Amino acid sequence: MISRSVRVVGLLALASLPAYAKSSDKELLKHLRTNVPECGQFEQSRWLADFDMHLNSRGTFQRQTDGLIWQTIQPVQSQVVLSENNPDLPLGYQAILPIFNGLLVGNWQSLDQYFATQLSGTVENWRAELTPRNEQVAAQLTDLVIEGAAQLERIAISFGDGDRMDIRLTETPCPTPVETQ
């Protein structure tokens, strides 16, 4: 069984970019494909139903050619590198990696087998509601909503066990690479 943290990162991977839309949404979909933040900060609020409590965290993310670095800064420091070239990547992450990599290159159709997507709004204010159509995904989550303006700004996930997660993303400039001598 995949742990809750693996499930969350997997779902974040799926939710990182809006899913495939109907042809009437072509302009919005084109905008979303080309306006994905490379780097940013996140603030995450998780409601854990079993414990009747909120957990808040914050950190940074950076997309790279072969994956994503998701680094939590508070309340604890941790880093996950989602990449095919990461030999230490846990099995649960390995399972979602092909889907995640498809999203990083703008392959919106890859989500179509997992979610029915209702995309609405304009390039200045959009919303995508993803309803699980795959039994395994539906067993894990009941609702997935992503929203934004110029770029992805919010991910809201409701899990089948009563847990909820709300993630706010803010684009930031990517750090300048440090030159080694």
C-alpha cells in the first residue's frame, strides 16, 4: 500500500498541470501548457481527519529537465527529487513517475485515462475540476480542483478517508546556478 505522503506527492504530480480539455477550450489549454512555473514557493495546509488536526508546511519547488525538486522548509526540512535517474526514489514514487513526466512535457491526454476534466474560465481566471474515472484513483481521492490565473496557483484535494489538502503556489525566479571551479 502506498503511504499517504507518496499518495500526496503522486497526486500533486498529477495535479501540477491542468488536464486535457475539450476542443472548445483550446485557447485556455494552450495558455496553460505554455505558462507553467519553473520555480516557486508553496504553502500547504493538510487536514488529517483521523487526528482531527491541521498540518501546515511551506517550501520551494523547481522543475528540471528530468524531474521536479520538491523541498519542504518548514516545519521540517526534506527534499524529494522526482526523476527516473534517482536510484533512491521509493517504489510508490516510481509508480507515478511515468504519468508525472508526461505532464512535464505537456501531454494532457495522459490524464484522460484517470480523470474526467471540466475546464472553465479564461486565461486570467481558470478552474479545472478533475473527477476520478479510474477505480484506483477514485479509491484514494474524491475531489481534485486546480485553479489559477496566469499560472497554476492552487491545488485542492479531498481524499476518500476524509483528509484534505490545500496547496498555494507562487512563482519565483529560479535560483542562479552556482559555478564550480
